[in-house]
Amino acid sequence: MSLLEVRDLNVWFSLPGGGELHAVQGVSFDLGPGERFGLVGESGCGKTTSILAMMGLLPPNASVSGEVRLAGTDILAGGEDSVRPHRWTDLAMVFQGAMNALNPVRNVIGQIAEPIMLHGSVSMAAEGGGASMAAEGGGASMAAGGGGAGRGGRGSAAAARKRAGELLELVGIPAAAGARFPHEFSGGMRQRAAIAMALACEPKVLLADEPTTALDVMVQAQITDLLVRLCEEFGLALVLVTHDLPVVAQVCQRAAVMYAGEIVETGTTDSLFHSTRHPYTRLLFAATPDLYADDDVMSIPGAPPRLDEPVTGCPFLPRCDSVVDRCATERPLLRVVASANGAGEAGEAVHAAACHRDDAGGTP
Amino acid sequence: MRGADYVIRRIGFALLTIFIAITINFFLFRVLPGNIVSDLARVPHATPQLRHALTVEFGLDRPKWEQYLIYLRELVHGNMGISFASQQPVSQLLFNDLKNTIPMVAIGTLGAIVVGIGTGILSAWRRSSASDHVSTNLAIAFYAFPTQFLGLMLLILLGGLLPTSGMENPYAGVFGPQSTVARFQDIGLHLILPALTLLLTLYGEFTLIMRSSMLETLGEDYVLTARAKGLSDRRIIARHVVRNALLPIATLVALSIGWIVGGAILVEYIFSWPGIGQALWLAINQRDYPMLQGGFLILAVSVVVLNLLADLAYFKLDPRISE
């Protein structure tokens, strides 16, 4: 069974002047334990909104439908009360631009220790021979942290701070630096600290929203490496939201491409990169600079459709370079185009795309 | 230690400001038209000889720079001169006035700060609720009322229930000695109306600024982080919003507290509160320069000192401020 199942997630924002904006339209995906999944798309396509909706963090003017099942239970079913216990303990988040994700008037270590004091930590609770996630994951440093830390699940302030210090060390920041304030950290350090904070309660799933945006390339590479290493070490599942295709290729096993609020193509990273089915995905790749190729970087002309008006036909139609007759009248649905084991059933390795061209059998 | 430098530099700057204020204060009164002697000259039968004698007695015949040096020297010794009007030492008169002013204005101002910040927090927390609308509109209304109007309205509305004039019942103690407790009770009753007037005129500004500051802070990414961490709303407000939202308020608080010492001339006048505001108003009418000069000095010093305290509080609240 999948660890996390997102089923038919829809988000509407009610607009101040009346009317609604359908920001996320029927997004579904599965995530297995320890799996790394990418959500890709241009700005405003609903990727951040999707993961905020999964944690119930959207502002009051948003309404959400659909299910987010964690180990079989729909955590959104009971509103705020049912989702809050899962925040940070099961689903943790690394925010876009960690510059502002840390409170500027509190020191870093206190902010990492805060959720530990609130929720406790698996390692701390399991002290004395429980099956801690860290021990299972074989993470030497984390298991050591669990051994030395607190007395119970809800540790004392001192134990929580000690644990927070260990987490900082884990992401490559000296524990002593935790006493400093966010503005005294560089961008990369802040992003590391944000990752350490996300690990505080040993979640099962990490939602990372553009974790490498606004960092220079060297630091980007360090952060992506760190994320992959931590996921592997602790068996963390990762949902990586980004507009950066190379990062997805480096980090994720599977990915979904979003356009205008819906998933237009999904599959293993390999199949997405090498047997691209949807014109948007293809154009998106063409718009990524390639170090070794002579071709110019292409841009996709036009802009995504307005989401506060109903769209007939394919939302990508005005910008598409391979239109067929049906595109104007009928909205393409996500269909399985190939699967690893040859079967058409929904499974881990399914490659699906929402394009009429595929029905015709042609390769776009 | 972080910012020992900062503190020393701030204090030095404050001292310099005070010195400049003293100097301007001194020369301000020397360039104003008229002096005590010309005022006395309106007294019938004042002869030129009398005027001259008075001029000499008050040292007004000496050059300005000499007067300035004498003034500085005496000031260092705590001597603010003799009131032209009452012939008593200014420092003693002002001290008595301050003693009356500070409790009343402090209660009014601190009350306004507490009520304003409290209602601002609640308003922002329950944004767009009925209580937010009521609180915000009340704050705007009270902020818009002129002090004198609000004071007079309170005087008319509550005048039957509470004493409206002075600080103590002048007849208390006439029929036998009054106990200390009874005396404080009497003063407390007299204090309610002027302090309430002050509170109501001042609190609205705090409500509005605190509310908007809170709303701005609530939109920050770190508040979203706090929610994602599973913190309850109450905890988010207490730990991640209020302190950050207080930063813009610190300056406003300091400026308001600066006026505690300066008194509230209008309020003291309406309720005949024998404080420094009244004393200054009286001194203006009597062209009592030493008194005015002393009053202005105390005002300037208190504003500078409290601004210094605000700077230091700001420094403590916001770790981003460094040397």
C-alpha cells in the first residue's frame, strides 16, 4: 500500500470581487515509503497550492475537496482538527525561500526545538530500546541523537535543544551556531536549518517547496545532495515542488508535470525525460538550458489560461505546437500511455499523459 | 557583549541632544518679545527706576552669553531659577506639579497602551468578525475625537457620579483629620475622569497600528511555518506574531510615554488637575520665563530619555539591530 495517496484534490479560491479560481483541478498521485516524487510546472500552475492543501495550510478563502490519505486515513476529512496532529509528525515541510521561513527575532535552535517540545520526537520517545525510525533507517548520527536525548516523547526544553543541535550537525551546521539568529546565517545555511527543522519530529513525508530556488548553483547542488542523502538515510518520502527540471532529474524517481492546475503528464523520471508524451512537457524541456547542446533555449509563447473562467477543450491549446481537431472541443483526460510491466493498470511505474495526440497513436 | 557599543553611543547621543535642547531653550526665551519687567510695567505707578531695579535684580542687563553661562552653571547645581510670578524656586514648583501629573497621565497613557495593544491583537486575530469591526470603528471614532470634546462629554455624562475638578476634595479634613487611605481613595476618584479621557483619546492609535502590524506579521512565511509545525493558533500568536508585531509599536509607545511627564495640558485644564500642564499654561499667561524654561527643559529631557529607552527596548526586541 502506498504511504500517501492524494485523490482528486481540488482547490478553489474565492475572489474578492466574487467568482472563484479553480487553482488545483483533480490532482491525484501516490507516494510509496521512501519514494521521491517531483511536482513540476511553471509559476501559478498549482504545485505549491497542492502541497499546502495537503497539509491544510491554505488561507481561509480557499476551499478544498478530495482526499489526502496517509496510511489509508484521510487526514483532511475532519478539517483543522484532524490535520493538525499530522503536521510535522507525519508531514513536514521545507518552505520556498527559507529566508523568511524562520522567525527573525528568535534564534535558530529554538525554532528547531519548538516542534520537538510540542510533539516529542520518535527517537526521544523510543529511548531504551523501542523501534525508532532512525534506528531502522540505520542513520548513525540520528540514532545516536535518539540515545542521548530526552526521557520521554515530550522532552524537556534542554533535551529538545540538544536534539535540535544534533539535527543541525546532521545538515552540516555546527550545533553552537544554532544560538545565532536567522539573519546571521547565509542563504544556504538557512535552507539547511529549515531542513533540520523539518526533520525535527521525524516525519514520514517531507514536502519541499522550491527548496533550492534563490540559492546559487553550488549551494543548490549541496542542498539537493543533502535532501537525497537524508531521504535515503531515514527512509523519508519526498514530494519536491520545483520549476527546475534538472533538479527533478537528480532527485526524484517519479514526477508529475502540472499545467493550469492539473497534472498533464506523470511517470518515472526516466520515462518523462526520454519518452515524453505531452507537448507541454516537451516544450518545457526545450526551455531548459543545456550545457552541451548548441540549440538555443526555447521559450513557450503565451501564458496559461485564466483559472477563474471555465476552459473548454485542452487548456494548453493556445500554446501547443501540435494541435488536432479534438483539442478545441474536448478536454483531454490523463490516460495511461505505457507502463513498465506492460499492463494498463494504475501502478507505481505508470506513464500517463493528458493529450489527444496520444489517443491517435502518434508520438507528439 | 552584543551592542555595549550601541548602548554607549545611544547614551552619548541622548546627552548631546539634551545639551542642544537646553541651549535652544535658553535663547528661545531671550528672543521672545517682552519680559517680566515689561509685564510688571503694566502695573500702575511703576516708575522707570523700579523697572531698572527689577532688570538688574533679575540679571537681565547683562550680555546674553553671560546670562547663558550663569544659567548653565546654576542648572548643573539643580537651580532652575526663581519663578517671576510666585518668587519661589522653579525646581520645587515643577517637582510638586510633576508629582501630581505623573500618576494621572501615567495611568491614562499606560492604560491606553495596554487597551490599545490588547484590542489590536484581538482584532487582528478575529479579523473581519463582528468584534473586529466594532473594535476598529470604536478605535477610529475615539482617535478622531478632539481631547477637549471627549473630556467635556465625559464631564457632562459622568459628572454626577465622579468628581470633575481638582485632585482632592478641598473640604476633606476640615472636620477632623483625614486618614491616608481615605485621602488616596479621594485622589483615586478624582483621577478617574482625566485619566479616562486621556486613555480614550490615546488608545485608538495603538489599536489601529497594532492591528495592521499584526495582520502584516500574520502573512509572513514564518507564521505559515509555525502553522505547518502544528502549533495551535494561540501559541502561534503568542510566540511568533506578537513580538514581531510589537516592533513598530515600540517607537510610538516611547513617544507617548515621553508625554507622561509633559502632561496633558488640555486634560489638566478641563479637569483643573494641578499638574505640570496647568502650570505651564499659567506660566505662559504670566510670562513667567524661568517657569516655562524649566518646564520645557523637563519636557525635552523626558522625551529624549524615553526615546533612548525605546531604542534600547527595540534593540532587545529585534536581534537584527546591531552596531
